[in-house]
Amino acid sequence: MVFCFLWAFLLWFTFRTVNSTKVPVEPRQNWEDVSDKLTRCLSDIRKWMCTNLLKLNQDKTELMVFVPRRSKFVNKNFNINFDGNIICDTESVKNLGMYLDKSLTMEKQCSSVARSCYMHLRRIGSIRPFITEDACKILVNSLVTSRLDYGNALLYGINKQLTNKLQRIQNTTARIITRTRKHDHITPVLINLHWLPVDRRILYKILLNVFKCLNNLAPGYLTELVIPYNPTRVLRSVTANLLTVPSVRTKTYGERRFDKAASTLWNNLPIQLRNAKNIECFKRLLKTHFFRQAYDL
């Protein structure tokens, strides 16, 4: 299955309303038929924007075809003709500060985060001898860890090498704060700072969104993806606050879907976490759970 997305200026906030902006495309289909559908979809979007006193910027409208990394369609040139302008298939797009690539490897996003974080770390490191540890924490929280955490739910299921790349950023940050030498073991430093590793921070963000969905604290387009488990007959699992796990066909895309990842991770939590009464209690219990899990405490 190949997925085509039309990324248009200011459309991120409206594509849920205009359902036709996401079109599933079978590789064996005739691309001319598919491009006609996409062109009509784009025309509908432009009409909707004109009605709402907005204007579609064709120069910032991009086409991306998401395909498996080893698919024969990776290097195929797709394009659509819209009002005399040729919109060609692009390798990556940036939306709300997040880079998405054709195979959803998130390599470009991780590289962008690494460049930005190391730039700020070099600057903070140059003034570290002249500021207190508390002041340093404030700087790294606002300039570094905030970038590591931004949109990190999209990094679920990425390559381990990319996760390690981001973890090295966190390790460097911890060394600068505590003025730990380069070759000293970093785990005790992270424990002392009470920081979750990068991979656990990703899971934390997803599960926090699940809790918000179950308690009507999340947007409707997320809440509708989280379906409580209701067995057809009376079982003990009725009171376990479990979620229905959807079946998927692919590992790269299917197992990284929000509904699949959310239900799987939620069902693996201890029952006391799933039955937390409020969001503050859930956040505290979840961090403690992942902290003990990460550092074998």
C-alpha cells in the first residue's frame, strides 16, 4: 500500500476536516487516474480555503508518496498537474517543525534535532564555568531537552541507531550540567538527574496521549482511535481497562500507527497505572514505572 499526502500551506489544521487530503493508492493502479483524484481533491481544498478567506499557496504545496524502503516505486517519479503547475514527488516534507521522509525512517528529523541541540550545547558549554547548575538546567531544558521531546511520539519504532543518536545528545547534556568527564559512566548521572532515557520518553508521550484520550482530554481525531476492549462474554478482563488492539499487515507502517502502538503499550502497563484516577497521578506513576524499568531499580 502506498499513501499519498498533499501537504499545502496552512492545511495541517484542516486536513482532518477535509478527509480527502489523505488518499490510499495501490501501486498497481494507473497513476493518471490517481493523479486526477488528487487534482480534484486539491481543487476542493482550494475552494474550501477561498470560502474561508484563505488562499492556497501553490508554491508551498508538495506531493509525497510514502513507500516501503525497498519498494520498486521508491525511485519512480510521481507528479500531478494543478492549474498548469507541475507538483513533483518530494523526498521529504517539513510540517510544524517535523521532517517526514518517504519511508518514514525519520532520519532527517533526527539529524535536524541533533544539529540544533549540539549547536546550543556548544554555546552552553562555553559559559558553563560561569553559571550555576540550576541556571544550566534551565538553559538545557529550554533549548535542548525541549527539542528532544518535541513531536517525539512520531519517533516510535524508528531504527535503534537513530534512538542512540538522540540518546548521545541527552548524555552530553547531562555531562555539561553536572560537569562530568567524557569517559565517566553516564548512567549514575542520569539517575541522579532523574531523567528517563530517550526511548522511554517516546513511550511516555504516547501513553500520556492515551490517558488523555480515555479521559476526554484529547482532540476528537485521537480519541476516536482509542477503543476500549469489550469482550463478547463476561471475563475478568472486563475490569482491566484494556484497549482493543487492531490487526496490522506491515511492521514499518502498521505497527507504528497510533492506534496499534497506543493499545499495545497501554495493555502492557500494570493495572494500577491503567486505573489511575487523574492525570497528575498517572504521570507520576508512569515516570516511576519507566524509571525503574530503564535502570533496573
